[in-house]
Amino acid sequence: MMTASLPMAPMAGHLQSPRLLRSGKVRDVYDLGEHLLMVASDRISAFDVVLPTPVTGKGAILTQLSNHWFARLAGIVPNHLTGIVPSTVADVASADDLDARAVVVRRAERIDIECVVRGYLAGSAWSAYRHDPVVFGHGLPAGLSQAAELPEPIFTPAIKADSGHDVTITVADLGGRVGADLSVRLERLSLELYHAARAAAERSGVIIADTKFEFGWIDGELTLIDEALTPDSSRFWDAALYATGIDPPSFDKQFVRDWLADTGWDKRPPGPELPAAVVDGTHARYREAFSRLTGTTIDEWLAGRAG
């Protein structure tokens, strides 16, 4: 079922050539004074290294899928979107298709924690479980297989790192860092968002195995920021092909990670160039994720917004 995109409101005024505040692995953030401009590039990273080959069109898919989820989940928690059309307030010469790949957002005091929720035993959680059934502070049943559904989703926060790997911590550690009250709120909100998104995705034939959220404070209110439930921040599996004991086929950048693993690359920069087949395969998976989760293609979605 198609969900309406967030209304975009033009804003009168002189176009700014904003100052670049920071350039992350994928997103560039610009200063608009009262607001910020977040531009999703076509860069792709794996194992915390930005690869030299872009995936054309990826930035628009990430931005618009986030917009879909921000709108859908707004009843649970407010988000940082303003609804202002980027091209009406900013001139960023380096950003093609600015309105497709960018959003104007409210400034937030970011909480430097990745709020990770896992519903299935995959990735680093599977690696940890093979050595100890107590995974990131959560005791799990013995005898689970790779990709098994967990009895209940678990909250496994991580300390954000501007470079290198984020470090997973326990919920108790989180309480020591941000305070018990905020720790409880972050866990509750993250699990509530995951449950809502997971139920919606399952109706589209997609399993959200795990995902991560980021929060910040805006005018004293806890707010969802950055991105939400994209192939970059989530593990999406095809429900029709799901099986345990394997790493199920996915609609995310696991396709790139698998290819990199086969090359024998040591996971240190610089990363290798991606062949055309890997770029095309990644792009197809991102497009499929968007179509499954929104009920429309990215091209139709953007045409609807432009109209």
C-alpha cells in the first residue's frame, strides 16, 4: 500500500550557498543558520571504509525512504524534518537532484548513541552468540541457528564513532553514560519504532532483521533524527527466501560486503573499486527495498513529489 510522502513546503527568500559543516561516510551536512541541510551522496561504505565507487541514485533512495518512515512513524516520536524544499533555500553546486537527495532539518543536540534493535540473530550478534549465548548483555536461548528469530527483539546500543567501528555497549553501560531515565526512554522508543516498522514491512514481504535509530533533543523534546530504516542502516531480508542456518538474501549492502569478503581485502583503506556488476546489483537491491516498503517505485515517488 502506498503511503503519502511528507508534504514539502517552499520557503521564500534568497538562495544560500551554505557552509559545509561536516562530511560523513554518506551524508554531507550544511549550515543554513536556523536549520541544517542534509545531502545524501551516492557514496557507499563497508566495514567503516568509504569505497571509491559510487552507486548512482543511492542518495535519493536513502533520503526518500527515510522520509517515508519519518512520516509513517511520526505518531510515535517527532522527527527533525521541516518540510522545506531544499532547492528553495540552498544552492549546493556539488549536489545534483538536490530535492531528491536532500532534506532541510531542524537543528538537534545529538545523543551520540546508535540505538540498535535486533529481531534476528545476524551480523555481529551471530558472531558473538557463537562464542557466548549472552549477547551484548542479553541472555539468549542455547542452540539458536544463524538468522533465527529471537524470542523478543533486543536493544543493543552502540557508541557512535566518527571514524572506525562503533562500539556496542550494554543497556547498563548506556544508563551510566546518559542516565537511567534517558536510557529507558531510548530503549522503549527504539523497540516501539522497530515493532511498528517490522509489522508494516512484513505485510510487504520484507523482514527487518535489525536496524538502528538516532535521537537528539529539539526544544527539549526527544526527536528522531538522521535517517530511518534504510538499506544503509538496516538488514532487510526477502521473506519469501528467508531460512535459518544461512545469511538470507537481502535488500541492503550485504551484497557489497559479501563481494568484498571474497576479494580477500583486509578492510583497511583504501577500499577496492567495485565492478559494474556489483554496483548494478546493489542499486537493484536498494530500488527493490524502496518499492517493497513504499508500494511504489522511486521514479514514481519522485515524479509525484515534483507534481
